Amino acid sequence: MAVFATQEWLDEIAKLLNEDPAYAEGAKGWEGDFLYIIEPDELQPNPSYYYMDLYHGKCRKAVVLKDPSKVKAEFELSATYSVWKKILTGELDGMKAMITRKMKFKGAIAKVMKDTKSQQAYAKALAPLKTEYVK
Amino acid sequence: MWYFRNPLIVFGDDALEHLREIKGKRALIVTDAVLVKLGFVDKVARELKHAGIEHRVFSEVEPDPSVDTVRKGAQVALEYEPDWLIGLGGGSAMDAAKMIWMLYAQPDTEPYAIVPFQDYDARSKARMICIPTTAGTGSEVTWFMVVTDTVERRKIAVGTPEALPDIAILDFRLVGDMPKGLVADTGMDALTHCVEGFGSTWRTDFTNGPALMAMKLIFKYLKRSYDDASDKEAREHMLNASALASMAWSNGMAGLAHNMGHALGGFFHVTHGKSVGLYLPYNMQYLTEAGAEVFAEAARFIGLKGKTDLELTRGLVSGIKDMARHLGQPSSVKELNIDKAAYEKALPEMVARAIGEASTPTVLRVPDEKDMERMFLYAYEGKTIDF
Ligand SMILES: [Fe+2]
């Protein structure tokens, strides 16, 4: 089991997406890249970042970043480590996290909202993913 | 952390007179042509005059307002520069008014891309009053809006907490003349709101109270309100119930009947209330086992009898079906005279849209595509859900 936001964890995500024909089909209309920001808190004292490029049903890139200023992603999601953990474990609904501004979103949301198919395919493909946390 | 948001509610006798108390310079009334003709706009205008507030009327809102209408209304607001917006009418007029308000503050906003986590700073320009003239949509207490994309034949529900009206005025004199058909359609919408809000996994102590009370009032007064337009007591309580029901779902979530109803309404001309009310019993049947504990509590509260939770839940479903029948509502899609071939042609897209709505993952039993498709098909034929 890989630890959240490590390269090993991202490699597993890329593998799950790229080996899933249902994802390839469901997300074929999607192109867009994301910068994920993990803000520091009591669980993890330093900020960390990762980047994912999703393109026509494939994950072209999923990497940990040292310096986020090196990429210019179309979308940006940021939250504290604890909030990410709560969302990924299902303890907190992602939508509620955004409404209460515990998670912040940057980018043209309309594009994401229009392509519910690719989001569903993404969630399904990553359902088997098991994640460990620092604490 | 979560919220319970609600406007100031003014209700009861002469509630409209509260308009005399508001402070401001200019109000833009967003409404439809029928309400202008019925003299409702004049009633509002008279009260505004008392308050020394000038007004202008944008009365071009059509049923199921389009993106173009919203943009047009926003243009009027930008020219007139009101410090109050007043949404007067049913769900369409109030939803359009709320969207116009957001676009007035941020003219570059796409109506279908209004989201809860962006700042619109709407109150820097104006505040909002909603005055319902139907007892059903409850849009006057919510921050949600439905806009129709006429090109893609799609109804899109959007929302931001900023679009919560400041004041909701529930004056039952305005619903006294509602024709029977409208009482039925909007009443079924209200019933769907409280049942779905109560049965959502996003339910809270704060939403459960209004949901239960709304259900009790609707079961007591909706048939009366439908049968006899002069039954003022019934009409007044239905107007209150409509607001309570919407407090429940909008501070939690709606459910599958709304998702399926929106999908149907995008492709075929069926009113919102009729379509969501039609799917509600089928969804309830689908949720019966998973939701028995929850729905049994509601059934008990409205006075139904039963030995087990399952029995009570089934009783609630029969009660809803009986209500729909009494109100002359269709019990299957077939009864709406929708051609089966056309329905089946739209089916894959309707299923995808219904599954894709935000509330699908928040119901007590989450359907996959296959179950959703079967629900659409069973509802077409009027078959009881057995899976
Ligand atoms: Fe509704």
C-alpha cells in the first residue's frame, strides 16, 4: 500500500487509469491537467505538491513536484493534509469540502462540470486504490 | 462543519406589506407576462411606492428559463442599476431572478457555471427578495437555480450560497387564484422536496425538522388545496409547507426523483413538478429496504400505522401514490403520451445525466447505470420496482 501523495502512490494511480478500458472510454473527451496542493497542518508540517495530466482517457503524467511554480496547470486544488485524508477516506464529502471552502478550486469549473462522464470513470477506475497516510 | 441557511421569512396576513419597510432606491422586478396581466406586479409596485422605491419590470421569463433570458435580464439590471432584485412568480421567475442577480454582479459569469465555491460578491450591488405565487418550488428559500440549455435540451441545476434570497415573502393571497393543475404540479414538487431531503445522507437535525413538518402539512392540506380553491387555510399551509420542504433539501440534498425528472424535462415537455412527482414513488420503492428506518420515522410522524419499518415505508409510498392519483397526476411516463421509441432513444443520455447529478451519490442506495436505466423503464410502463 502506497503513502498518499508519494511518487509510488501516483504511479499506482497512473497504472489503474491506464490499464482500465472503461476509463479510456469514459474519459476520452477529457483533456486537462491538475496541480494538487497539500497545505501543511498538524499531520504534515511542510507543504507538498503533485501534478497530473489527464488526456483523452489516459494519464500522461503523474508526478510529485518540489517546486509548483514550474508548472502551469489548468486546474488547481488545494487543501490541508487532514482534509485530503478525510476526503479520500470518505469521511468528508468532496463537494461539502468545497462549499465550506476547506478545499479550494481554481480554474474553469464549467469544463469540469460538463464532463461528468469522465469524472465517474475516474472514480470507478480508482476505487481499488488503497492509500496509507503519514498519521 | 456545515450550514443551515435561510432567508428572513415573512408570512401570514398582509405579508406583502413588509415591502413598505425596506430601504433602497430602485428595485428590478423579475417576473413573467402572466403575472403582469393578473395584476400581481401592480400589488408589489404599490408596496414599493410606500417605501419610496422606484421600480422597473423585466417580465420576459418563460417557463424553464433559458440562458438567453437570464442574460437579457442581467443586461436590464446593468442598465437600471437596482439595489434590490425582486423575484415574483413560480420557480422559473425566482430562479431567473437569482441568476440575473449573480450576472448583474459578475457580468462575465456563464449561468450554467454558477458554483458554490466562487465569489460573486452579489450583495455589493443589490439584495434579493423572493415572492412565490405558487406553493411548490420553494425557490424563495434556496440558493439553487435551474437553467435550461435550449440547444442541448438540458436542464442544469446550479447554485451558490450567495444566491440565497435575503427575504422570502409568503403572502397566501398570491396563491389563492392558482388553478388546479398548478396546485397539483407544484404540490408534488414540494412533496418530493421534503421526502428527498429527509431521505438524503446529507440530512441533519436542522433539515429533518422542516422536512417532517412539511410532509405532515402536505399530507393534510394538499388535497384540500386542490379540491377547493376557496380553502384559504389549506392554501396558506401549503405555501408554508413548500418553503419548509425546500429548507430541508437545499440545506442537504435532493435525490433521484429530481435527477430523473430533470433528465426527462430536458428532452420532453413535462413540467418540473409533474416529472419529479412521477418518479418519486419508483425511487421510494428502490430505496425501501435501504431507507426503511428513515422513511418509517416520517411515516409515523404523519400518522401512518404499521408494525415494522418496512410496512410503514410501504405505507408512505402508497400514500404518495394515492396523493398523485387524487391530484390527477400521471403514474407512468406512458400516461404522459410520450412515445416509447423517443423515450428509449433518449434513454442512454437521460441515464448518464441522472447519474451525473450531484445528489446521486448522496441517496440511501446509490444506483449504477443499469439500475438507473431499469428505473426509467419501469416508470415508463408503470411497473412496481422489484430489484
Ligand atoms: Fe423541485
